[in-house]
Amino acid sequence: YNLLDCVYAANYIFITCGARNLAPTLEYWGNIRFAMDAYEEQPLEADIGIDRSSLSFVDIEGAGMLHGEKVGAIQSTYVTPLFSNINISSCAENGYDIIAPRQDLNIQIQNISGNLGFGINVLVLNGESSMRQSSFQPTGPNTMPYSVHGLVDICRLEKDIEVATRLIVFYKYGPLTRDCVKIIRSRRTVGIRFLQINLFHEDFSRNSVEIYDGESASNGTLIARILYNSSISEVQNLYQTTGNVMSVIVHASVSFGSFGFIAEVVKLPLSGLTYPNSEYSHTIQLSEIRKNQDGAIQYKNVGETTPTIYIQHCWMEENGYPVLNLTSPPSIDISLQSTISFRFAFNQVSYNYGGMYIYAYTSALNTALKGNMTNNVFAFGKNGEALNISGHYFEHLMLFQNYFYNYTTG
């Protein structure tokens, strides 16, 4: 390579150093985590009659730094505790990280303020119960946090894992170049389907996800090689083995955490797989979400069917961060796939950097969105439109009696 040409053509990186959000006399600590005792996800019927955890009347300050990695102050994987009357402030990352929730989610009567991440980050990882291609779009930025307990990091020390029904594997880019291998065994054939994928690309290093039939990696056993420019049909496909062993190899260079992938690994033929559908609800209500640097709420879901979502009676103010005083990412970032019902009502959204973005997609009329945004106030926002709605033409979103006032786009 011509080093001088590379230097001249390089992209610039701007670094902003902000003030510490915790008193100098205090140190950041870890977090509160809820997870199952195994990687394997059980059918929903296994949760019937089991008592759920509950976290109430708790004050959390200065959480979010675990073994040198940023983590959410409260993190739950698969399991879905009951959350009420909680104060989360001055934390190093997100207030909540809710990953692959399986029961009704109710976050109510909260004060989530002054944190360096999002106030609430929810990632729903439902899959597809049929053998065909995915009905959802797995492409998009990686929103999985680092240091997730209960899911399979492709670069963890365990080289061999076994799947009985379903488990989730993921890789999130970071400051190191990685080459990682996972050998996945089952009593029957094994299948893998991408739920979220966004691979980095550069000319100097290899970035790919390679799937092999069996333990050996060779051209003869290669099932698929996924790259940054793989077609939508390639990333929507269900890849399966002829035997009971699959190998997954990841080659990754250094890059941002928004790059990576999440995939479900299942035993084939599919049996006993059930996902939380529209009969389940995710509710955020009666909460104050203020001065969180990344934004107020980030909610992303994928799957053939996904829960209903309600966001109501919340005060979301002064969230987000200005980039070069001109632009900001959305302070409320909602991406819905195969979601039938969505309600955003009686909320005050004011003085935020960045607007509210809603993306809605479905591939079938029976999972088309019927959304409702009623009696909300959007006021005094900066660096972007108040509301940005995009998606598939099957989707319906009604706006009624909302007040938009005094937004500055730049």
C-alpha cells in the first residue's frame, strides 16, 4: 500500500471530552444483573407458574463500569423482572439494558437521569419459527451492549457449546482485531439465523462470518461466508448443517461497537420454539427520563412476531448530545418489526438534542402496525426534526392532538 495516499485519504475522527458525571470522591461500580443460569433458552411454557424477580424502591448511583467495560446499571437477559420506584443517576452507561425479554415488561415510576448512555435500552430478539427465510430485516447497527451475561459471545473461552433448543450468539466489534471460533453441537442438525448484522469493511483486514458444516473449516465444508455487502437474501437465510455439528468463524478488525452481529442457533427441525407475541406488552410509564447523554429511549425489535409497546405519561427532557453543534442522533430511537400495536401518549418531550425516530416494517398484513400517538408535547428541541417516521406502506400510525413547538434543526 502507498502509505502517504492512505494518510491523505483517511477519515478524520473527532474526540470530545466531557465532564465526569460522578462526584470526584466516588468511584464507578458494576451493575445489577438478572439472567438465567445457562445459555439455553427454554420454551415460554417453562415460565408458567414461576415467580418473577422484583426490584422496587431502589436508588442506584454511579453504576456502569464492570471489569473496565461499560455496562447498563440494570441488565436483564431473557428473564424479565418487575421494575418500579427506582432512581438511576450518574451512571457510566445506559440506565436499563433489557435483552431478549420473555415476559411482560413494565418499567414504571422511574427517575433515570444524568447517565452517559441511554436512559432505557431494549432489544427484543425473537426469531422465526419456520424453515423459510426471515420475514424481518436483520440489517442495522448493533445495539447489543458489551459484557452481556446469559448470551454466547462468539469470542468467549468456551470453544464447544451444545444447543438443545435455542441459544443466541453475538459478536460486537471493539478495540482489538479478533479471529474467533465456535463449534456448536446438537443431537440433530443445527441451524443459524441472523437477527441483527452490521459488518465493518476495510481494505486492510478481513471482516466476515463463515459458517461450516462440521468441525473442519475448508472449502468443501463451507456453507456460507457473510460479508459487509452480502445481499439481503443471504442475511435473511436460515443456514443448516447436514450433520449435528456446525462451526462458526468470525474474522473482525478494529471498529466501533455499532458493528457486529447477533444470531439465533437452533436445533432442527424446529420444535417447541415460541416467541413473545402481541399478547405480551412492554410498558414504559410514569417516568422521568432526563439528561441522558445518548438519549432517552432506544427500543429495537426483530422477529416474526413481537410484543405490543406502550410509552405513556413520561417526561423526557434534555437528552442527547450535540455533534459539532449541528447534528445529533435521535434522542428517542424506536425500530419496530412485526409489531401490531404501538402507543405513545401523554408524554412531554422537550429540550432534547435530536428528534424522535420511528421505523416500522412488516412483510405481511397480519402483522401490520396499528399505532397511535396522542396528546404529546414536542417542544424546544435542537439539531433535528421533532418526529421522523419511515417504514413499510402496510404500517399505520395515527397522530392526534399532538403539539409541536419551537424546534431548531441546526
